[in-house]
Amino acid sequence: MRQTLTQEFAKIYGASDGLRFFFAPGRVNLIGEHTDYNGGHVFPCALTIGTYAAVKERTDKIVNFYSMNIPTSGVISIDLNNELKPSKELRWAAYPAGVIWAFAQKGMKLDHGFDILFNGNIPNSSGLSSSASIEVLTGFTLRSLYGFDISNVDLALIGQFSENKFNGMNCGIMDQFASSMGKKDHAIFLDCATLNYEYASVKMPDAKIVITNSKVKHHLVDSAYNDRRNESEQALKDLQTVCNIKTLGDLTNEEYDKHADVIKDPVCKKRAKHAVYENQRTIEAVKALAAGDIKHFGELMNQSHISLRDDYEVSCKEIDVLVDSAWKQPGVVGSRITGGGFGGCTVSIVKNEYIDAFIENVGKEYTEKTGLTAEFYVVEIGDGPYEL
Ligand code: GLA
């Protein structure tokens, strides 16, 4: 990777001496979907795929961005002397530029610029958090180059802040946290209300995590996501008239059932049901895993999918074909949509000896029913950001 980055850097920027190389991972979430911004728990892990960067400091105040994944955008530049504002001209570089903006907002201004070249190996629009990986990578790079005294949790928060305020996507903390705090062979059991977290081993002797990419990404994903957030917040407001709670994550299933009728809008009611039940499912799933009860963990993954499909309504036809097909295959412990939704990927746990048949059968059925070709990744769980 260093060699590829060095060669390309020399081509784009003319020189390649004194380069530094960094990496930050993408993520997959095992369970706990659309719970992060509802004050609940999530259980994601960092992948060994992600985004790489080669960087060289400059003496002036220019920052140049180039992505090997989007060469048609060419080099995109900003001048640190000018106030940074979201603009269409930034295109994909709105992600790293947003992080520079967020650092400045938090009092960490850059006194000189740099040239940076990105190269990612997360499949495009797959819902495996390529944007969070770019944000965490940029933050990690800035910390390394300028010596800012901030933690990896800060890197996650700054990444989320930049995505919310600079890029207009009102995401929760899960993706950036999974990328910045990843640990090899472990998932992160994160309480999004407090940011308390524990690592749980997901190294299973006889099964693997298989991600299936539907290769579809429906339009208006960001606006549909922001709608779900607003609907959950509306439900919370209604519930707060009768319960003393800060977030939907404060409720047990029984408490929710008891008070649900106070939620006026039927759509908001379904959203809240998902948020509450999914949070409790996540807590139960982590306990099941710790007890070695992977069968129950898988059942909870399946229930998670049904709830995301019917109550939170963030699945789509193509993803449901993948999940329905996965559920029919021998050796499948559990399968569900993962990430923000409306396309993207499913995550399945599959017993080792059935993985080949799983890929063949699900792939075939998917093509028959949708005309599309799914991609399968038998993934490894990796570490958070590092310098190469
Ligand atoms: C996206 C967001 C996350 C989280 C998931 C759904 O990935 O960026 O914050 O809300 O959707 O669980």
C-alpha cells in the first residue's frame, strides 16, 4: 500500500519525500441499529478495510486533497487563510475539510497546510462507513501532524460533529466511534448516552461474519435518515409527558408497552417501538455472546431485521431478498440489514463449513429475483486508526 500511495502521490503532487501514511477502518454493526441517536446501545466492530492516506506538510496555508477513488474530481484545494464553509465545490473533500473546520471550531487551528492523497478499499455506498473512516483518518492525521492533545474518543466526536454541522447529515456517534476505537477481533458494546464502552470478543471458533453488499443505494438516504430521527424525537416528547426519561434508551420494553398509547402519531409510535426494543435486544445479545450462546445472538439479529423492516422501515426490497434467502440457508446463525439502511449491506453469521454454499445460494437467488449481482466479504475485525 505504501508503494501505491507513494507512486500516486508523486504523480499528483510532484514530490514524494518525507511522506507519512495513515489508515482508519470502516465498520460493520452486528446489532443495535438506529439506537445511537436514541440514547441506546450499539455493537459495531471495525473492519480491516478502510481508508489510507499519504500526507506531506506544506510551508504555506494551502491544503490540497486528492482521492484515488474519485480521480475525476482532481485536486481540490482550500486556503486556511479563508473561512471554511460548506460548498458544492468541495465535493467529496467536504468530509476531510469538514474535519479541519471542526478542529478549528474546537480551538485547534492549523498554522500551515498539507497535501493529502486518499485511497479507500471500502466498496462505494455500501453502508460500511467510508465517510466515517475518512473523518477519523483526517482527525488522526491532524493529531499526528500538529500534535494536538486529544483522545480517540475525541476523534470520534469531532468526526460526528463535522458530519452533523458541516455535511448536514445528522448521524449518531456509532460509525466514528467504531472506526476510532476499533480493536482486532472485538466488537464494541457502546452505551451512546454515556459513551461508556466495553470490548467483547467476536472471535468465533466455528463461524464467521459475512457481509453481503446488495449494491443498491436508494436516493434520499440522508433525508429519510433525518426523518427517522425527527420521528423518534417526536415520540420521545410525547412519552416525556408521562415518563421521566431523557432518551428512548431509558425505557424497558414493558415500560414502553405501558405508555406507548401516549404517542399520538402511529408512525412515530412504530419508530419508538423499534428504538426501545432494539436497545434491549442489543443488551441481551451481548449477554448471550458472553455466555457463548451464539444461537440466541443470531435469533436476536433476525428479530432486529424484522423490526428495522416493519417498524423503522429502513429496509428495501433488495435487502429483504438477501435476508430472506440467508435465513433459509443451512449454517446461518443470524442475518440482518446493517448500517443506516435503504440499501447497502446485510451482515450474517455463518458456520465455517457452510460459507461457500451460502455465497453461492444467496448470490444465485439474489440475481434471479432482482437481476443484480451481490458481493460477499468474509470479513476480519481489525484495529482503529494507525500510522503505517
Ligand atoms: C448510520 C449513522 C449511524 C447510525 C446508523 C444506524 O450509519 O451514521 O450513526 O445511526 O446509521 O444504526
